[in-house]
Amino acid sequence: MYLDQAFGQARANNLNALRLAAAAAVIVSHAWPLGHGPGTPEPLKALTGHALGGWAVVLFFFLSGLLIAQSAATRSAADFWTARARRILPGLAMALVVTLILAALSGASLTPGLATDYILRGLTLVSLEHRIPGAFVANPYPLAVNGPLWSLFHEVAAYAICFAAIRAGLVQRAPLALPLMALALWAAAALWSLPARLETFAPLFLAFAAGVTVWRLRARWPLSPILLLAFVIFAPLGWPFAVAALGQAALILAFRAPVIPMRHDLSYGAYIYGWPVAQYIVHQMPGLSAPELAILSLAATLPFALASWLFIETPALRQMRKLPRTA
């Protein structure tokens, strides 16, 4: 089976389940530093060089590239960016408010000016503030209120590059142009000291570009375990092969594995609420082990994610689906 055929099967896939699993992996991974302090080794870090949460974010970027490319190719600029804003900002705005409430309950002294500044900076995605004075001061990871939001800036930056490349015809005429750009940036980040944001962006953009490339080659891209095995064999040689192996595994699980029925897409809500919920749990129940915190965080975050999906994200998505598509 080729990817194009799998895309033709409408909603018969595990994409929502994969994204939720990735968000859950981020929550589990963060239980170690949140429970025992910054610098505590997270699962998989020693074995693979990257923490479980890091691999999960890479998976998010690969799947995002796969899906965003379709949107970039079929919407006008105004409709594309309106759709992206409606997908990200309403849920994020509420998560920022809830984060402030949990921070205040932990002892942070919030003023109207500080709260407004935190929310407005968060909604820009560019100057996110991850620390609030007085928040979670007795926790092993004090002051940090919602660490994972850093990735949203990089995701939107990848959207912009993808949209520009597709609308300029670059991806259509030269399918490997985007991954070659990403490889060059990744190599530069590995060889030289680039600005911190570029160094962070480089490996994530490589995963995003891989997703875009697979979308472009979907008519000829096999959902083959043999191809996956080849990528796994070469994965120790470097990051590009590791990303390829992770992406191919995700495609097989998404389109060839038995479908896990999911009525709701809880991944975004789980991602943006997992950290502050875990911090509040540690504030209320100090001394938890990392596995205990991981389990409690997952259980406590899912209601927030469900509420976000039902009352914030779904109404915004209904409006998004009314936007016209170009040919």
C-alpha cells in the first residue's frame, strides 16, 4: 500500500491516537525533572541521546509536516493562516489563563499587569514567559509554569517555510528541496555555534521537512516494514536516519495498524496542560516518585484536555472547516 491510498481512506487511521500518545510521552518524560529537579535524566536519554519527550516532539513535527503540507497546498494564504490561528490560539489562550490560576494557587503573587503581560507574551509565541515569580517555589523545579509551550514558536516557523515553499512551487518542482534545506541547517547547527533558537529549530525542522516530503511523494511512498527496517539499521549513523525511521514507523502505525477509534483529539490539550497540572500535583503532594507523578499527571491532565477539545478547540474548528479551499 502507498501513502496516497491510505490518505484516501478518510478517517480510517490512527493519527489522533499517535498524537495523543506523543503528548502522553511528553507528560511522562517531564515527570522526572518536575519530580526531582532540572537536569534529572529522563527516560531514553542515556540509551538514545534524546529523552522520551524529545522523541515525542519530533514525532509531532513529522506528523505536522505531513498534514500541514496538504493544507498549504489547498488554501489561500489568508485561509491557511486563519485556520492555523484558530487551531492554536483559542486553546493556548485558555491554557495560559489556567496556568496563571494554578500558579496563583501555588503561591505566586499575580498582579493584573503581570497576568496580562504573561498572556499577551504567550499569544505572540515569540517571547513566551516560562517563569512566574513565586510560582511553585517549593517544587523541585521552581517558578517554571508551562515549559513545553516553547515548541509552538518553532512549529509556526516551520508552517511559514512550508507554506512559502509550496506556494512558490518549490516542493512540486523539486521534492527534495525542503529536506535538503533542513539538512543544511541541521549540519550548520552541528558544526557551528548558531543562535540558540536556530540550534533548537534545526532538528525539528528536519522532521517537519521529512513529513512534507513524504506528503509530496505520497503516490509513490510505500507503507513498507522493509523500508522501516532499512531506516532503523541506518539510524545509528545520524539524526536524519533516526527521523526517517521514526516517521516511517508512525506512518505504518497510522495507516496499517488496526484502527483505534477516537471520537476526540485530545493531543493538543494534553500537551499544553500537562506541565502546569504536574507542577500543581507536586505542589500538593510533594515527595512523589517520577513514575507516580507520571501516572497522576496523565490522569489529571486528560479532563483538562477533554474540556479544551469540547469547549474551546471544537467550536474554533467548526469555523475553520467553513473556510473555502483553492484547487
